[in-house]
Amino acid sequence: MADETGGAPERRMPLFRRQAIEGAPGTLRLEELAFAAKFILRLDPQAGGEAFGAATGLDLPPAPLMSVVNGERAVLWLGPDEFLVLAPEGEAAGLADAVASGLKDVHHQFTEVSDYYTCIAVEGPKARKALMKLTTLDLHPRAFSVGTVAGSNFAQAQGWLWLEHEAEGAARFRLYVRWSMAEYLWGTLAEAGREWGLPEQEPVTGEPMLTESVTSRKA
Amino acid sequence: MFVITCPYCGERDLSEFAYGGEAHIARPEWREDMSDAEWAEFLFMRTNPKGILAERWMHAAGCRRFFNMLRNTATDDILAVYRIGETPPKVEARLPATPSGEAPIGSGNDAVKIIQPGEGA
């Protein structure tokens, strides 16, 4: 099939067949935030935190389970020397170059994982309640405040939960999960939200592993 | 199910953790004349006490870091949690008495220094 991309497979995210879904007004909303740039940074914060900040404008989180936001970029704590760096789509290459030159004298690793993880946004006043059904994390506002990041199991899938924003009782969570688990977690979250009117999500059968343009070329 | 305190992330459910076997077993330095028995000793032999055991755990679903724990294998009491590279702290153990008058449950391991309640450090 001839197209503008010369037959190259179209880039897409694991939940490309899913539209954002919403429950009753003022309850819960699910949406995939596709294509954002994501990096895993391995770095000793003592050794390279300042250099990283100078290169990217992002300070590393000062304590475990914390995040730092600067504009549209953010750093999430994943471990004592491991961080998830987030940036808008299109900034990946620039960010990678900036880190490579800014940290060239410091032992580090900066790996793009934009297409390894995807992000499901879970928003609304019932977001905490819905996520509580899937995880053993303490999601009470007393224990899980704005900016908190925690890795845990959500139903059967490992993921990273970040409370990005909360206003007037409406929380905006971002759930970072591996590509292969995204479809499963989407269905499970929709199931958890059914009491607030989220529509049931039929499982999609027959994973199309190849895009149309590739299969037609083979034939 | 019980709650484990990760030294980095704090209190989390057991289901987030992976077990890493007994802690503080040093890999022997390689020698040409090392016998199979010596190697097997390192590889297979564990103390397996009914009592307090220093063991490794990993916070598999969270920060993915290994850490050490002192746990009473008879009662599942977690007595201490400490990071890799740190020495095991001295702990005060609560060893339940056995009805038959044998040694209290969990008293079988002398690899870890146990301070009986009231004994003082």
C-alpha cells in the first residue's frame, strides 16, 4: 500500500484502539497518554544530580517516592539511583543529547523507554477509589499526596503510579505500565469503574502484530 | 499475608516482594585447587534454622532493590530490616514457649546474636 510514509509502519501505542472513556459526570475518566517521551535514568544523585539539573532544568527528587515537575518535564523517583524522566513528544532527541553532553563525565545511563511503557491517566473524584480496588498501596490522601510516586502491582500488572495533580477532591493519577500489560490493565480499570458508569471494555481479540502496509508488502 | 518495610519505600504488602534466600553468604575467592565439596558448600548449604534467619529480599514491584531482613522463620516476626552492605543489627526476639517444655520456638539459631527480653544490649 503506497502512502506518504513510503510503506513504513505507522507508529502507535498499545491502546490505540481505545478511546478515552468516562463514567457519570464528576466521577472517573480513563485515557491513554500516548507518545510522550520517557527515559529511565540510572545515576548516583550525589555524583551527577547537579549536572543533570543543569542539562535538563530538572532537579532530582530529594527523597524516595517523590517527583519533581518543571513545566512539561518531570522526574519520578523509581529507586535510589533510578528515575523516570518525562517530556513531551518530540523532545526526546533533544533531551537525550542534552543529557549525553551534560553528564559525559559522570557514570550514568539514559535509556529511552517511550515505547516500552505507556501511560494511562486515571482522573476524577473516584480515581483513588477505583485504583484502591487494584492495588495494596495505601491511597488515602493522608498517605498518598500530590507528587507521590510508587511502584506496585495493579491487579496482576506491575506499574508506577504518580499522583500528578489534585484539586477539590479530583485526583489526576498517571499509571505507567508496560506495553504488553496496557490492554489488560485498561480492561481491569474499566471494570473497577463500572459502579460509576464506565462502559464495559470488550477484550480485543487477534492482536494485529503487523501493520497493514507490512502485511500487504509480504503478500 | 504480611507487611514488609522496604528500607527505601516504607511499608508495603508482601506481594510486592521477592525472596532472595539466605543473606551474608560470601562467594569464595576462586582458587585452582578448589574442591567440589568447597564449592558445594557455598552453593547449596544453608543454615535453615527454626528461628532467626538473616535473609535477602527484593522489592520486586517497587524500587527493585535488594535488602536484608532478620526474620523468625518459626513465627514470621520481622525483627529488623537493613540495607545491603550493613551489618545485621542486634535484635530482641520474642520467642514463644512450647507447650511441651522444649526450647522456645525460634531459639535454634545461634548465627544471629539474640538478646532475650530484659537481658539488655
